[in-house]
Amino acid sequence: NDFYEYDPLSDSWSKKQDIIRGDRERAISFGVGDKGFLGTGNFLAGQTADMLSFDPQLNEWSNIEDFPGGQRSDALSFVIGNLAFVGFGADENGNFQKDLWIYVPD
């Protein structure tokens, strides 16, 4: 659940607020604007579609709307400009998905 910020100017790391529900694997993450995002993946109890946002100014994680493509692991994420794209991966039955969703942050 640990979360750190790297400052390339000082070549140093600083501890940030622990990731809420951070005990996951096979998740996606991306950054848009001044926020970071983390979501989907697997917990011990199974897959999730939840998404989190990190505000570095407040040093705070927040729950945001779940990924609309449903629960999945091993999804893909990338950013172009101020748009994040999330998709593909495998659903809870192991079926590979061929969808791609666009996230437009506030």
C-alpha cells in the first residue's frame, strides 16, 4: 500500500498517503493533468472495477466512478493529451476483452 513521489530535481523520494485498497495486483495506472489514477486489477477476493484518484496537492486518495468496462485484470492504459484510454485485459471469466474506453478527467 506504500506510495512515494520522486523529485528528479533533488533526486529524492518522499512518502505519500498510503493507497486506499492498495492490496491489488494486475491493475492499471496513469496520470492526467496534476492527478494520478489507479484502478481495476485483482484482490484476494477477486477482480475489481474500482478507480482511485490521487491529488498530490492534498496528498489524498479518493474513490471515483468505477471503470465502466467492468471488472478486469491486465488491462491497458495510456494517455494522449488530457485523455486517458483504458481497455483490453481479461474479465472475471478469463475472457480477453477488445474494448477501449476514454476517460476525461474534470
